[in-house]
Amino acid sequence: MNSFFERRYVIAGIFITIFIILLARLFYIQIIDDRYAIYANKNVRHQIIQYPARGPILDRNGKILVQNQPFYDIMVTPRQVKPFDTVEFCKLLGIDRAGFDKRWAKAMKYSPNLSSPFEKQIPAEVFASLQERLSEFPGFDKSTIYLRTYPDSVAAQFLGYIGEVTDRDIKRSQGYYHSGEYIGVTGVERSYDAVLRGKRGVQNWMYDSRNRPKGRYANGLYDTAAVAGQRLTSSLDIDIQKLGEHLMQNKLGSIVAIEPSTGEILCYVSSPTYDPNLMVGRQRGNNAAKLYADAYDPFFIRPIQAKYPPGSSFKPISALIALQEGVITPQTTYYCPGYYQAGNRRIPCNNGEAHGTVNLSSAVALSCNGYFSMVFQKLLDRDGSKQTEATFANWRANVNKFGLGTKLDLDMPGESRGNVPTNLHYDNIYKRGGWRSSTIISLAIGQGELEATPLQMANIECTIANHGYYYKPHLIKAIGAQNIIKKEYTQRNYVGIDSQYFEPVINGMQAVVERGTAIRSQIPGIVMCGKTGTAQNPHGESHSVFVAFAPRDHPKIAIAVVVENSGEGAHWAAPIASFIVEKYLRGSISPRESGITVDYYANANRMPDTAAYLHGVKRKPSGTISHRLKQDSIKKSLKGLKSASDKNKKDSSTRVLAAQPINKEDE
């Protein structure tokens, strides 16, 4: 008996132990370890992402620059697909059987049980005929996405475009983005992506063991609605933007116009440009490949990436610095015999034209190379020639305050710094102590190694118009319905020059337009102060340059225009600038005494010969200034176009835009 009872207790103990272990395991699985709950949820509950519409972008007057248009992705869940008429399905989608097989294999590889894109970006008009018959193909469904549309097809380089995320984008977003989603790639779309993209929504659906939908999970209790992206109000004026692109058609160059009192960019033209609608839809890849193959590179953003010698537009800066430091006064004169002797170098003045005795104002009006060379030497030699390196470093620091040689922090990716050479640059060329003011005298007239972007040139005009300060240039003036403005755009950036010293410079700039080289571009009833210039080009005609602001009192617009391969600034850049200025100030363009018309300049073709242009792009000859185009943000967005991208990158990696030698000023 005793042995029987002992065995009973042992058996009971074993069962109790097993029961306790099972209870503990169940407790661990259901309460502590959430892996099994996740697995169960994945089998039973499917999440369907609801994509929000990106925020619209408006011009400064509320006109739409970019908005959204619904497109449709055909989604497939392979496990749910039943036999169907493949030929008819392919016909509805506009694909062949090989294309179908390729898409099917990709979907199976992704997951037999989960939904994935089968065909993307189907326009609404095409989807309308497909929608009626979609129920005939079990396992296939639609997903609505919103892509961009551009009503006026303008400002492509400003707006930028969106594209599918890359692995790098997904990693940078820390898991926010998933494969197949869209992100801003260039322009404002990229800079303000976090604002424009909105917030995704989620729908939770229940599925049975055979993967058949059974309705909303918890009656939609855990669903979230998609929130549309915020609206952006840009600083652009669409009317002068359209006019600028019209005037610059069949030309290389750019236009940048800024409101001096705010730093808001009014016009932002890069030519050649392209229709931004080409970067949307199912033909996007083919269109992009054609744009990449264009020898003149429409993706090159000239307002902030092209670099030119500022030429005459730079001349007043050294004079203003010299005035501030007491080296000269507005009354300081110089006798111009038609050249300037700097050491053993003779610098001609405007084809050898002798200007006679000039002061600061008349030197600006006549663009006297000799006067500004004299000022530059006085400034650098004030402590003796042995102190040239120290005085040059001080000069360079003062030039940087005007926004040259440094980024202006524009709210757009890809901005160039331009170039203001350093002491080290000259030490490497001439050895330390082996160079003097006469060695680098070409800097005095905006040549030599000096490089400025059109944005920087326009910003200098804002500084002169404001008598000594500028606001950071920016393209977006307000965010969202509350019209949020970034604080940094409301702060003045002073350049360290007393306001009294700007009047002589402005007097000279007014004379340039009223009785100087830009007289043909004079605007009836509007006092415009400007400066024409010429930037040498070793592979063709010089580049035509004009900078200005208007009106003189209480300026409302500052502008820089560059027309490549077009000769003197007075011939092309100045008239184009005058049309933009008058259109902005008056809303219309009046007849000119000089007879110049918008149609003449818009219809003129100033495109350089393709072979010569590519020769200049590929070569990097001695004595030239080059620009290396960064295309990282462009090439990453265009999947399947790597070969075209690589070819274009080789063709446009080194852009020769202007030469270093002292140029012949057109004034």
C-alpha cells in the first residue's frame, strides 16, 4: 500500500509540475514576450497606409505654382490572385506579357501574402477605364497617391521635383520613409520636404486564415487619418518669373531679383529651363534621360551654381572699404591717361580711353579701371609693401561681409560659395612674401580669381540700395496657414560700411543708366541705378552682365542678369533687366525711346554652338575659372537612369564659365 501511495504522489507531482510549466510558458508568451502577438497581428491584421497630399506652393500673391493631382498604383497580393485573362489585363495596363511576368516575380519576391505595387503612377484618365473592370481580377487593388502638377510650367529649378526614396533616404529618415514612397529631391521640394509631406494615415483591416478581408480592426478605433502637408507661400512673383523665362529662352544665363527691404527673391530664372511636368508620371524616366542628354544641361541651377567674375559690379566694394578705413574720400581724384601702371604691368582702361581727372562718382559712371586699381593699391600698401599679406587678409575679410566667398544660406540645396582667393592661394603660386598688390591688381576690377554667383551679385545690389546692410535672400516667405516667417530672415546683416559712403557710388550708378552705357535701357519715369559689365569667355563671346536696383529712393527691387556668350552688358543683360524691373514696379512695360522691345529680346537666339560649348565645358585651360557641378541630389532620384546620369556627369563635371585675365569693360 505504501508504495502505491508513494507512486501516486510522484505521478501527481509530475503532472502538477508540467501544468505549472505550461502556465508559466503561456504567461510568458501572452504577457511578457510580445513577439507572438506581433506574428498573430501580422497574420490577422493588415495595415493600409493612407498617403497625404503634399502641401501646395503659391507665389507671393497667392497664385498656384504647384499643386497635387491624384494618380493610382495598382497593388497586388499574390496569394489572393485567382486565374484571370492575363492578355486582357496587360492590354488595360498597356504592358506586354514579359512586363507582366517581371512585375509578378517582383511581387512574389516581396511577399506572397502582402500587398505591393504592380504598376505605378497611372493617370486618372487612364485609370477610369481600368477601374470599371478591376473587380474582374481578384487580388489586384488600387492605391491613391498624389503627385505634383504645375499649372504654369514655370520655375522648375526653384520648385525642384519629387522622386522615389533611395536606401540612403530611408536610412537618413530613421525609418520614416519606406521603399516606394516619394521625397523631395531638388529645390524647395527638398529644402521643405518635412513641411510639405504631411502626415501619413493608417487603416487597420482584419483578415482570416485564408487572407480574406473581414472588416476594420476594432471598428476603426486604432485608425488614423492622413494630414495634408502645409502650404508654402513663396516670395516669387509669377508674372515677372514668366517674363524672365520668356526673355531668356534660347539663351544661357540667369536672372535673380530680390526685394532689398526683405531679402525675398522675386525672380529666379535659370536658362535653359524645362517644363517641371516632365518630371511627373510614367514617362518621367524617359523625359529625365533626354534632359540629361541635353548638352546645355537644364538641371544646372545657374542662379546659385554658376560662377562668374563680378567685373564692374565689384568695383565699388574696394572703394567702400577704403572709404571706411580712411584711405580715400569721395573727393579723392585720379588722373586717367588711358591706363594704370601697376609695377611692370600696364592695365588698359576701356580700350585705352583716357578719362582724365575722375573722382569716386565719375569713376563709377565711367567704370574707370585706373581709379579702382589706384584705390586697391592704396588700401593694400597703406602699411608698406612688406605688410601686403596682412592688409590683404583684412581686405578679404571685409569683402566676405558683402556675402562674397561665402554661402548666403539660401533655403535651397546646392548653393556655391563663389570664390575670394586666400593668402594661401597666392603663397602656393608665388611663394610666401613673393607677391604684392601689383601682382593681384586684377582683383580691383572684379577679375582675377574672384568668382560670384548671380545670387551674390544681386545681394550686393541690395546692400548698396540699403546703404550698408542686407537681409538673407530667401525663396519662401511664409509657412502654413499661420504664415510663419523664419526669424533669421528678419535680421539685418551689416557689412561694416557707414551709410554716408554709399551716396557717391549710387550717384555714379544712376549716371550709368541716365547718360552712360545703359542709357538704352532707361525706364521712363523710374530712376534705376545700375552697372553694366563684361566677363571674358575663352570659348566664344564674353558674358553680358548687368546689376541694378530701382527706384533710387526706397528701392523695391535689386537685380542681376547674366546672359552667357552675348558680349557687352549694355547689349543684352541691361535691357532684359529693365523689362523685369518695370514689369514688377508698374505691372506693364511702356514703349522705350531707344526702341527696344520684349519681343526682340525674347525671340533672339544667343545659344552658343554646341561643339564649342562642350569644348569649353570639358577643357580646363590655364587662366580660367571653372565650376564643378554637384549632381548628387539629381542622380539619386532617377532610378534606372544611371548610365545616362554618368554620361552627363562626365560631360558637365567641369564648367568653364569665365576667364581670369583682366577684361575689357564695356563702359
